[in-house]
Amino acid sequence: MTDSLAFRPREITRLCREEWFLAISILTCLVILGSEDDLFRRLSNPIWLAITFLGLFAAVLGSALSVVRHADHLAERLGEPYGTLILTLAITSIEVMAISAVMIHGENNPTLARDTLFAVIMIILNGMVGLSLLFGGWRRPEQSHNLQGANAYLGLIVPLATLSLILPSFLYSAGGPHPSAPRQMVLGIISVGLYSIFLMLQAGRHHHFFAEEGELPAKPDPRPGRRAIWYHTVLLLAYMGPVVFLVEELAKPIDYVIETLHAPVAFGGVVMAVLVATPEAISAVRAAAANHLQRSINIFLGSVLSTIGITVPAMLAVSYLYAHLVTLGLEGGDLVMLVLTLVVSIITFASGRTHVMQGAVHLVLFLSYVLLIFQR
């Protein structure tokens, strides 16, 4: 099959076989639309609550994994950093929609955005980085990456994470630990402004910082079986459609668990973080295992940067528009873990080469974060 899609019976059968989960996502949306009241009225039943939560979570996660699959194809066709940029922006938009849904439809949970942001950073910079470096270095003494690209990512991640999650811990307004409206506006402008400048440089004059050494610009691939760029773009957007609706419905069982069953307030943030990080983790680990460490770095560092640069301003906007208080500053052990993670990440990517030991260190930090969650 060539770049142009020929709609013969054989090709239609192949399309249905490859994209069967799109039908599952659409069917799930239709079922909820047809019986939404009946579905969520019985959440007091533990078994029904578990079925509803796991079903919605699986539908959203499956759609997100399909988004990653088509983003990976686009990455192969477009080359770095454009393919990875599409992936990170798509997954970050899912994160923004999910957190916004929980904030708008649930009771006021001031720490939701903070907990989600912190969980994403811990899962990606420790869990995802640890697995990627461990699998990538298992059969190779060392792996190399573009030092300029890693420095560009960390050069923004460190100050934005500090301004968003560390500095607010030491600044209190008259109403408590919630940032005042002027501080929210300044933080939002700084985050969006820096991230916008970074995107212009990444896609423009400094795009070679984020490509593997010696990588040539992507060219059309005439091999049979290769889909056209428009094909993967359309399907990526098609999978994003159900996610917009399903994440809003997923917010309802999450709110019920937090508000009625009195689960830890961090539960919602961790669920959202797992939902966001899992698809990218699979793609990053797979790239590192195939000795494409630069693509793996573009995925996990780019994901953290986009999460801070886009999610924080979006959550501040939701907080202002819907009068939901938001708390950003970390406290106690969480604050220590964030600082330690940022320092270790700088050391890990400082030389341009990585090995198994560094992956093990990041995994230890991730396990420490998990233990802290259960000890609260």
C-alpha cells in the first residue's frame, strides 16, 4: 500500500483491525450519553464504583495510547523534534482537560493542580527516566544524547518548577496559602511566555539541539505499507475526540472517591498523572531500548516542560474563572523530593552520556515518592 489510502475491501478490513479501539471509545461515549444518570447514581455500590472507574479509565488510557501510536508514526515521518512535539502537546492537552473537569465539576480541591503537577514530575523524571535509562543501558555500556537539548529542557524546567511549586511555599497572601490574583497572572504569563519562546526555538533555529547526532531531515518514505501523514493526523485527532468527553465523566467517580469515601486528596492528582504519563512512558522506554535515547529524552523532558508551561497557566485560568481556590506550594517531604529530583536530573544529563546506574538512582527516588504517598 502506498502513501495514498486506497479504500478497497482489504484495506478497509485492515483499517478496522488496526483501529478497533476507536469503536470502543465511541461506543463508551454513546453508552454514557444514553444512560448517564443510571450509571452514576449507583456509585455507592463498591463493585459498581470499581467497574465504572476502571471502565472509564481504560477507555481514556486506550485512546491516549492510540494517540501515542499515531504520534510515533508522525515522529518517524517528520523527524525530531516535530514528532515528539506533537506527542507531548497532545498528551498535555488530555491532562489539562482531565484536571479542569475534576476542578469544575467536583468540590473545591485547592491542591489538585499541585498534586497532579508534582505527581507527573515524579513519575516522569524518576519513574520514566529510571526505566528508560535502565532498559537502554542494559545491553549497552553507555548511551549518548544531545547535551544542548537536555540543557535547554532543564534550563526551563528548573526555574518554572521552582516558581510554580517551591516559591509559593514561602509566599502567603492575606487569604492563606493561595496565590493572589496578581501573582497568578504573573506566573501564568511567565510560564506561557517562556514555553512559547522555547517552542519557537525548538521548531526553528535550534531544532538540531533535539535531534540525534548525524540524523538527517525526514524524507518521504516510498516503502509499501507506509501511511500518509494526513492519515495519522486525522486518526490522532479522532482519538482525541472521545477523550474530551470521557475525562469529564471520569471526574465523577474520582470526585466521589475523594469527597464521599474520604480518600487522600492526592488521589485525584495521582490518577491524572498516571493517565497522562503511562502512554508517554511506554513510548520513551521503547525508544531508549532501541538505542534512540535522544527521542526518549525529548519525550520525558518535553512532557515535564509542557506540563508546567501549559497546565499551570490553564489551572490558574480555571481557578480565576470558576472561583476555585488553588494551592501551588509543596510542603515537607514533597518539597525535599522535588528539589532532590531536579538536582539528580541535572547531574544525570550533564555529561551527554548515561548508564544503568543513573537509571537505578532515579527508580529509587520514584519508589521513595510512592512510599511517601502511603505514609501520609
